Amino acid sequence: MRCLYVIALVLLFSCGVHMSKIGFDWDYFTYSQQWPPAVCISGEREHHTCDIPADIQYWVVHGLWPTKSGSKGPEDCNSSYPFVESQIQPVETQLDTVMPNLYTDTPHTSFWGHEWDKHGTCCTDLATTANELDYFTAIINLHSKFNLLRILGDSGINPGKTSSYTLDEYQKALSDGLGQEPSVYCVYDEKSGEQVISQVEICINKTFQPISCEKTMQEDAKVLRFSRHGFLQYRAQDTNKQHITAASNCPKTKKIYYPSIGNN
């Protein structure tokens, strides 16, 4: 009888049943949008070729990440449920618009595949993100719901060739527009010698309503996120941690640039 039980388990896994490696231990989503010029700054540091299509003149999606409070995961939950492009065919055109792969030296769908394999497989316990199509549909809907270009613009914060604002100004504009405080991150542009706004992470609950990142994330978890997504946490001139807010790797006392996309 024991032999039959073991054989049954082997057959179960060989048939491709979607089993989670670590279970579904997470509390909320981190929904991340990134500013395309900053994506290219980060990409060039990693020796990627970056191109922003002419019709991309807004914040684009980085990802939707199940998050355990006080931790950086879960991640890579189910290798038996890999990304399959055909599953997102109904929304692929929309994904090209809201979540484009700006690195032209990588396969077109590699960005989506990475996000699904690393993060999407960890939230299939939730009915609204139970499969690949549902997960990316949720991402598209959130992009419409949280229009960061408009939210910042409503407070007079707009991109431009010389536009720069303080971290407090960015955070106040975003908090006013979202009703909750998100996390704001920067990337250092070695060519200009300036800090550039890079990413805004909005914490949302499982019904996709914003919650305060300040109240849900511990500082050590934020530090882990810096390295996880390739951000340069501190430059030599910014090593004094009193200049770094708990919800940001951006300098507190310096202006942070918000460069225009292309010639706009």
C-alpha cells in the first residue's frame, strides 16, 4: 500500500499539477511603476540596450509583487507553472502599452516571463490573480487606476528637461493623490551626476485598495528591495542615513530630477 501511495505522488507531480514550493504566505501586494528614462539609466549600468517607444509618455509597470509584511517575498513559488505567452494573448497588446520591455537586447516577452515566474506564481491562491491571464489583467487594470503622471501633475510636478523636486514634494503629491503613502526610489545617473526619480511602489491589499507602505513594511525589508531590483542604494555623498527616509533610497536634502521622455 505504501508503494502505491509513493507511485501516486510521483504521477501527480509528473502530470504537471500546479503545486507551490512554499505555500501562499503573503499579506499584500506591492504594485510598482517605473519612470522610463530611469529604466534606461539602470539598464545602461547593466549593459542593456534601452529604447523608449515614441508612444510611451507615461509611467510604466514594473510589477505586482505578493509581499509578506517585514520580508521581501515570497518569490519563485512554482516552477511547474512557467510563463506561456499564448495564455496572455487576449491582453498582450495592452501589456505592450502599460508594461513594455524597454531592453531591446532581450526577448520581447522575457520581462513578463520573469515577473510571472518570480511573482505571479506566488499569488495564484487569490481568485483575481489565479492564473497568468488574470494576473496580467489585474496589472493592466491597476495601471489605469493609479495614473502617476496625472497624480503628480495635479500637484504641479511634471517632467521636463530641467524639472527637479524634493523628495518631500514627490511624497506629498503621491500621498495626496493616492490617499496613502507609497515608497519612492531613485537611481543615480552617472552621466549627469544627478539623482533621478525611478520607481514608485504602492502597497495595496488583496482587494486592490491602497494601504500605507509606511505601516506595512519594516525598514530592513525596504533595504532588501533596493538590492532585489538593482537600485543603487547609497552614493558616497549620500551615506549619511539621516538623509534617507524610511520609505525611500532618495536623498532627503537634494533635488531629484524628473526628466522628460524624448524631446518632450
